[in-house]
Amino acid sequence: MAEYKWPEAEKRQHIGKRISRIDGPDKVSGRAKYSYDINRPGMLYGKILRSPYAHAKIVSIDTSAAEKMPGVKAVKIINGKDFELQWVGHEIVALAAETEQQAEDALRAIKVQYEKLSHLVNDLERAKAPAASLRKPAEGVDGEPDKAFAEAGLVIHEGFYGNDVITHCCLEPHGLVTEWSDDKNVMIHPSSQAISGIGGELARALEMPASNVHAHMDHIGGGFGSKFPVDIWGIEMTKLSKLAGGKPVKYFLERDAELAVAGTRPSAYARVKVAAKKDGTLVAWESDAWGSGGVGNIGSPPYPYVWKLPHQKKTFQVVATNNGPQRAWRAPNHPQAAVITMGAMEDLAAKLQMDPLDFFLKNIDLTGVRANVYKEELSKAAEMIGWKANWRQRGAGAPGSTKTVKRGLGLSIHTWGGTPHQSDCDILINGDGTVEIRMGTQDLGVGTRTTLQIVVAESLALSLNTVKVTIGDNKLPPSGASGGSTTIGGISSAARRGSIDALNLLFEKVAPTMGTTADKLEAVSGKIQVIGDATKSMTWKQACAKLGVTPITTRGKQPGKDTLATGGVGGVQMADVSVDIETGIVKMNKFVAVQDCGLIIDLKTAESQVFGAMIMGVTYSLYEEKIMDDATGKMLNGNMEFYKLAGLRDIGELQVHMMTGKGYDERGVIGLGEPPTNSPGAAISNAVANAIGVRVPTIPLTPARVLEALAKGGKG
Amino acid sequence: MSKSDERLIETTNDTSGVKIDPAVSRRNFLKGSGLALSLPLMAAETAEAAEPAVPIFGPEKVAITLTINGKPLKAAVEPRVTLLDCLRNDLDTTGAKRVCDRGTCGACTVQLNGKPVYACSVLAIEAQGHKITTVESLATGDTLHPVQKAFWDNDAQQCGFCTPGFVMACKSLLDKHPSPTDEQVKLGTGGNLCRCGTYVGIKAAIAQASAAMKKGGRA
């Protein structure tokens, strides 16, 4: 049985190099077809009537006028009389018409009577929430926290920290094109992070055979954790298609609906008490935390984040609010836990009058198994940002500060799992020498296609363009959903195993001709040769010609024999900011990230992932906020003017350093999507506190909040 | 997050097919007022009071001809249909993307007479008689435009949904400023947003494309 391992560093032809993504030309030329771009003959446009109230009961619905409107082909009530709507945007009626404008007009013709009920949309001030909205708190205790806090001579810091609700704001909204190809079969083009599973999910909802739903998607315009399910609109639009005689129906959420209902990152707030000895040794942690992900339950963020203090007391309470439901947001719970934990740690360091870098290093063993990784990364990041030269005690102002513009530095550390998901693939070696990998995965823009091409080409010792990559279809060998940084480990392991098996089959085919046995052959730079003897070789094409017209096919799997991918990473980020204390505006000067992720397949797209996470991090730290109006229960910024994303001018200078080589490569491939997203909020918040001398407790760090914190002077 | 004024169309009184009084142009009103694009109703009312003799089209579909990438293409759309929706839904030209649909994010950027515009903020009937250039026209077969090549080389795309708009904005920037200053880069890309965070690559791409285009690459 073959042995599966990654090639030694000096033998790698493609792995670890900077390789441009293979779908780049399609994306830059506008040729890449996203599901939103799919136009089908006779296609109808779907629309959904959504609740204008945060909490209301439907008293009556009359769709008769809408049904008679020009162009309207199908109308279906999703949630009818007596249904209790739980958030603004909750679905009521779906319809489809020949043009989008006709569909919009028809929505306006639907008459709904509502009975308004009381609502709660914000939970920053938990004390104001009605008892009915408060779930029973969960509690956890490690060690003897009460006794530990009572110890004499400790320095104790108490503070409040928080993260408001944000949304995913995928640029391609959620949605799909769906049609009944005949009376038994459905074809969908979704925007999905789970192409292998979405067909089965739709089939279950429609009570039809899973094999009768075909799902295909070439490209996806962002997901970030929000695009796993087929969603109510996927199901209802498919029903509308049936009502309309099988005609294709296109439905993609309008921007306001996308921001209101297609996913939020839960809020996270906490009152924290943390104690250390005078020399900075961490002793005990206590946190009273809460958060909301809408009407449903959510899990607690990991408090305290990364640091495993010997004595801990933690409570977490869910607050039910009338918001569109939460969905996994790139590294669920970690960024929020980082803001709260690292904020409290930095404040404690300030109270101890310690440099937080020294404070972190002093306690680094409390981070557990990756203490040495963090040490190495802290030292690298400090060098990149010039920590020792630029850091000053809190409020003293880093060099370059003026009377009104204060500069400061902040840091944070983070972790993530990123273990591989389950994945199958088929490898085909054709008689003409071409190679194909087929896998039911999806490329969220992280370089999935490119990774597969690199792994297969590397394994067969071929040039990249010999390998065709076919993904994005549920008729291909199934691969896991892309979430939680599980994709790269899953797909690269399966591709490696399948390729090695396929190569061995080819060896068996050509060995007799070469007067040897398969186990004596190797593939080197486009040739098959006797191991260590380049004089006894044949070209890849000559070897494949022995196959005739029947390709070799193998099935690669993850999990499988031998370990090619693992999980568990550490990262460090440091931010350098300037804060105008007259306007409250925070400006990014420099932001550095040091990250490990095991063996890197493509350095170029790996670095892009980290840059992207940092920029997303600047955005959620400074700008992003789902602003909900207490009085009406509506989102006040359901658009992109006021739901603000950072622009090119807002990011300052960014630097990324990937930990690679010895000590890292041996761990195999580990996912990278989430980890670098975890620290930005904490690092930037800490830099602002360092600059202005007071903590701005809640992110985003808007000008108003900076000014408020300054006015309070750190009190209250 | 700030936006370049250069993005607004300057004047539209030379339409063919559909005649639009320049006084009624939403763009002219906006240009003069300096107001954001979020006040279309106000623009219409103000204009109506000043110019009662406004030609009326629709509300039924109107036959129009648009010059897209040098080719005249025919469509029948209601007057309220935007250039973006007409391109995407009626002409199957889907490079320009619909994201914010109200003139903020730039994913729908195309050129109108060589200048960048948000296709979501131009009506299809208004776009008649103008040269409309979309991202699809930049590459010739497999040969990418220097801006496109630079985006690819510098990994200035992840999910890629903002990329066509950014490519058009950057091409427009370099058409006007072949060697843009940092401030011109910020202004020229200030009307476009990316969610995946590809700005580091985009900055590098602009620098590479600027050098390549000066060396004799195609403008």
C-alpha cells in the first residue's frame, strides 16, 4: 500500500511557491460566471415580501390583486395568518414575474394586516432587556477563583468590553437560479459554501429524491460563513418555479434584505475582572458575559481567549432579540473573545505599568501547547512594527504624536483549529497525457482551484497547466462545506492521495515496457524513470500513451491512511494607529500579522488570505455596525453608504509574515481562512487605548465612541 | 469610503433616440448641488417645477439601442430600468455586478464615453447615444489588458465579485493619470469597495499596470 506524505522541501516543484490563481483571468475579465450572472431562457424574477416589523402577528393576507398584476406567474404565501414574525425582513410572501420591475410592483399590491407586538433589538444594555428576553445563564468555574482574587498583593483590573452586531455583507448576495428541468428534476445555481450538500438539503425540504437535484456553481461572490444552507428563499423559489410550469426563477436578495436577514455575527459584551501579581504573573479571571444572535440560542465565546488562567469564573447569558438570525461569521466567536480578553489583559498591563509585550511574554506558558510558536511570532511581529522603538506607556503618545493627534501601539494573539473536512475526489490520467481532478468543492476566492492544481501537478511531477480542475457541482465526488478553515486540509489531502494512487497505477502500466516493476519507478519533471536512474526513462506523454483511450481513475479520500493535514495554529498581530482627539477619528498607520498554518501550498494566495482578514478586521474594528433602531426595530443602515466597509485609503501599511519551513511544514496542511481574522479588533482597540490613554470599550471604535471615552476619561 | 467626484457623469444633452432635457438630468442636478446620490425624488421634483415640458416615456417598455463595446444592441425596457439591470438582465452582459444598487460600492463600474460611471445609477434609456465600455471589452481573446494582467499577477482578487468594477475604475484612473500619485490612487479607487480585502494587491496592480502601459502596453 502506498505511503502518503508531502514531498521534502528541496524536492517541491510547485508547493510553497507564489503561484497566481488559475481562475484569475476569468475573474479580471468579467468572464467568470457567478450564479447571480446566470440567465436562462424564459427566466422569471422572484421577490419576497418581508416583514416591516420586528415582532408582529399576521392578521390577514390578501394576494389576489398581486396575482392579477401584469407579468406575475406565481404567488405563494410563505408564512400566513397567525404566524408570528420575529424580525424585520422575516419572509411572508414569495412571487415570480417576467421582469424584476413587475415583481416589485406586485409585492406592493399585497395587502397584509399586522398586529404589532413588543420587540427588543439591542442588547448592549442588558439591564434594559425584559426578563422574557433573558435566557438562563451558563456558568463555569476552574480552580478556586474567589480564593485567588482574595489573595493579598494582587493588582486587579475590572472593565467592560464589547462587540456590536455586524453582518457578512457578501458582495454577491444570497440567492439562486432554480428551475424544474422536467417534472422530476430540479437544477439550481446557488451561491453556496456547500455545493455537495445543498442539493440534498433542498430535496429533503421538497420531499423529493436527492439524486434529482442538480446543483452547479462556478464562482461565489463571498460567503464568510453565511452561505451554508439552501435557505427559505431557495426552497420557496423552487416551489414557485414548479407553480410557474418549471420556468427558471432567479432570486438574489436586495442589499437591504441581505444586510437585514442573511446573517449576522452575534454581539458579545462582558464585564471582566482579571488579577495578576505585581510582577505581572496572571492569577485569576472572572467574566460576566452576554450576547445575542437573534431569537435563537448561541454558544459562548471562549473566555478568557487563548490564556488558560489557573482560576476562572465565567457566566454567559443569551439575550433573545428580534434580529435576523446569526450565522457563522469568519471564525465564529473568536474575534469577539479576543476584543474582550486582550482588551482586559492590555488594561491590566497598563495598570501594572508593564509593556504589554513583556506582559504577554511573561505569561506565555499560559497559552498552552503553542507557547513557543507565540514567542517566536511575538518577536517577529515586534521587529516588523518596531515595537520597542515606538511603544510608550499608555497615554504618553508614541513618537510622532502631536497635541491633538495621538499615536499608539497595540497587540493581540489568537488561535484556531482548521482541521481538514471530509473530502473525496477523482483523479483521471488520460491517454493523451492530460490530467483532471474532479471534486465537489467550491472556491470562495481562497484559491481552492489553484491549490488542487498545485497538489496534483506536484504529485505527478507535471507542469501546472497539464492539470484541469473541475469543481462546483454536486454530481462530482462529494467534498465538505467550506467553513471553519477546513477546506484546504481536506481537499489537498484527498488530492494528494488520489494522485499518488493514480501515479502508481500508471507505473504498473508502464513498468513491463521499461523492464522493471512499479515500485522501482518515480515521476520526475514530466518523466517516468527508474528511481535514481534518469537514463531509463520515458516522457509523461509516452507513458500515458500506453493507456489507449481508457483513462486511469482513482478516488482520493480524506480522511485516509497517513496524516497530511492537521489543525491548531497561533498568530500574532500588532497595530499602530493615530487618533485625532478632537474628531475621534482613528487612522491606521501600520498593521502587521505573523501567522502559522503548517505546510503552505500556495504562498501567494495564503498571504492574500491574511491581508484580507486584516482588512476585514480594520473594517469591523472601526466602521462596521448593524445599527438597529430601538423604537421601530428596523436596521437603520441597510445599505452600503452607512453600513461602512473600509476602502483602499483606510487601511494604512500592511505587512504579513508567514511562519514556514522547519517546525511548521511537518505539521501538514492547516486551514488559514479564520485565524488572521481573530486579532484585528483586539490589536486595534489596544492601540487606540495606548494612544489616547483610555479604553474605548466597544467596537466599532467610531469617532463618537472615541470622543465619549475621552470625555469620561476612563471613568464609567 | 469617500468618493471621487470624477465618477459623476458630466452632461447628457446629446442623447439620441430618447431626448432628455439637460435641465432634468438627475446627474446635472446632483453635480450642481453636490448632494449625494440618495436624493433622487428631490431632484425630480425640483426639476419638474423648473421645466414643465418634460417628455414622458413609459411606463411601458421602450425600445432602445445601446452602444456596448462598439456594438449596437437592442432591448425593450421600462424607463425605470437602470443601465446595469439592462446590461445584466436584457443583454446578458454580466461583467458589471449588482451589489449595493445605489451608487456606493462601484461593482457596476463601466465607462460612458470613456469616463467611469456607476451603471446602477444611470438609466438605460439615458445611456443611449453614448459609448458604453464594459469590462468584457478589455481583453482580446486570451490577452489581458495590462490592468487585468496586473490584477492577476498581484492577486488583486479573491472572490472576485468587486474585481470587474475595480478593473474599470483603475483603467479609468490610468487613462486620466498614467502615473498616478498616491492621492490620485486613493481618489480613483475611492468609489469602489471590496469585502475580501484585496486592496494591497490592487495598489500593487495599479503600479504595475501604470508602468506596463507607459512602456507601450495598450491603453
